[in-house]
Amino acid sequence: MYKKIMLLVLLFPVLISYGQRNDVEGMKYLDDHRRPLFRENILIPDVNGYKVLKSDFHTHTVFSDGRVWPAIRNQEVWEEGLDAYAITDHIEYTPFSKDVRVNHNRGYELVKKDAEKQNLILVKGSEITRQTPPGHFNALFIDDASGFIADRATNEYDREAMMKAAEQNAFIFWNHPGWKPNIEGSYEWLDFIEDLYVSKALHGIEVVNGFGIHLKALDWCIDKGLTVMGSSDIHNLVAHDYDLNQRHVRRTMTLVMATDRTPEALREALDAGRTVAWASKYLLGKEEHVRSLFEASVILAPSHYTEVKANGQATHFYQISNNSDLYFELELKDGKGTRRIVLNPRSSQQISAPEETTSLTYEVVTTYIRSDRHLSVVFTL
Ligand SMILES: [Zn+2]
Ligand SMILES: [Zn+2]
């Protein structure tokens, strides 16, 4: 009887999923080779009461030089467990224009409904693509992407395009500074950038673009109060560029600490600069935000065991847990105890310290709070 019930229970979902199909005599379906669809749950605890929104605000489609149709972007974002994204096709670079009609708003329009259905926050954006220097800028939360096409005949061409975006109350960030290192001025705080900055037409910088970290840009963000951004700048399928078959491999993204999972809260958090760039094993951002993420994720429990050697020397053992999908690697800087701790996503480690140790200071070497500084953490024992 039990077996029969189990068989029914097991068959039930199969019957439902196949029930819709018009089975035809003489036809067989090979569903065992289908990839099951599901959405990943990226685990990051709330930070100081803020929700951590996993976001990618730099992606491309065939409406500029990307390889995929916009709907694929939405599908990927849903499957990978992100909360928010933007399609940011180049305004001034449309290599497929002979095949795809140029329409700078179309990518967004095509996925708007899909995003709503899938409960994703879709932000309207575009990439303003100037010569390098000054390079490329992403404008988010725009009304009309065709509105920044500036008159190429004027000397103020670059500035005009940026100001038009700013007039739409866009959140604007400088993309991949330093991506063309051989061009003079491509990785410098140019007068043009300073002008945007003082004119309040520059709000963030991409500290990580895809697989490249721009450490100098992190210092600029910190020194000038700009928002730290990390994005994939994906042109192909995400699964083509990232080894998503490996556990815990994710695209480069921005972690946004927002009061709520809404477009308004997202915008407020970006304006307030509550972000950390997450790429590979690394977290980059302002010290307070990287620290908050660390403290929300990593917990050191009170000692659960004490070993006493024959000479009377006692050693305490502790469990340290990482309750997130982030990765942390710690190196001991001060105190006597475990020298190196590797905290893989959702895992724990055992550490130990002699009885007389009252605190351990570690550097979290997989974080950057400046180009030359990691986060330092102290565990009081
Ligand atoms: Zn670019
Ligand atoms: Zn791009």
C-alpha cells in the first residue's frame, strides 16, 4: 500500500506537467533530457535591516553589440536569482542595424512584461558610448533612451549627451575606466569627469566590469563619495562567459542594500551609495558596507571545547560559520590562533586559540575597501 501511494505521489507532478500536452499516437517525448527550470536562491542575510538586492545594471542585447535577444537576458536574471537588472545597449554603436531596426527603447519595452511576471525589477537604462577618453557611461532610471543623442557637430558633444541624461534624472555611472590602458587619459580623473562630478551628472563608477577589477576606481569612489558598481557587461550568454556549472560561480554584480525590494528603494540606495561590488570571490566597496555584509554573514560561536595538554596548556575550539553565498578568506594579523580561515559559501570552519588569547585580528583578503587595503576584523574571544 505504502509503495502504491509513493508511486502516485511520484507520478503526480509528472501527470500534471505532461497533462497539458496533446499526446499523439506514434509520438514519444524525451523529457528526461530537458534541463529542469528553476531559480537559484542567492543567500545573503539582511544587513542592518536592509535587503540585499542582487543587481546587474550593465548588459547588452542585439539592439547594440550583444549576441542575444532581450528576453534571454530576463530569463538568465530570473534563473540566476538576481533581483534587479538593466539592459544598457549602446546608443551610438549598433553593429546589427542592418538586421535589427535601431530603437534605443525597444530592448526595455520587449522585456518589461516578462520582468513583471517573473517578479524582477527592470530598470530602464542605456550606455552612452563616447570615444575613450572619456569612454562609456551607463544612465539608469531614464525615461527615453533616444533622448541623449547629441549633435555631433558641436564641440560639446560628449557633455551634451551626459547632460541630457542628467536632465532625465538618471543615475549615471562611469563604465570600465582603464579598459583601454594604452590610450592616454583613459584611466585618469580628467577635467571632463571632474566637470560631470561637480555638475552632479556622475553618481558612480564601475569598480568591477565583468572579469576586470579597476582598483583605482575604488579609491575615486571612496574619496569622492561615488557609488561603487560591479556589473557583468555581458554580451554573450552568461553561461557562455561564466562557468555556471560550477557551484557558487556567479556573474559580477552589485549588491544593493535597500529598504525594500522595489524600484524606488533601489534608486534611493544607489543614490545613498549603499552598495558593494561582488565579483568571483571578491567584495569591493566602502568599508562600512563591506563590514556590514561580513558581520551579517559570519558568526563566531562561543567555544564548544577546551583541550588541556599534559603541560597544562589549554586551547579553546570555536566554530565559525558563513551563513551566506559570499566567500571570505581571512589571514591572521594579530593574536595567537588559527592563521588562515577559508569560509566557502554556506559553510563552517573550526578555529582554535590558546586560552590566554582574548582577541584575534584578521584581514579579510578577499575584500577591498581601498586599492591597497582589505577589511580588518576583530573577534573578541
Ligand atoms: Zn562600454
Ligand atoms: Zn557595455
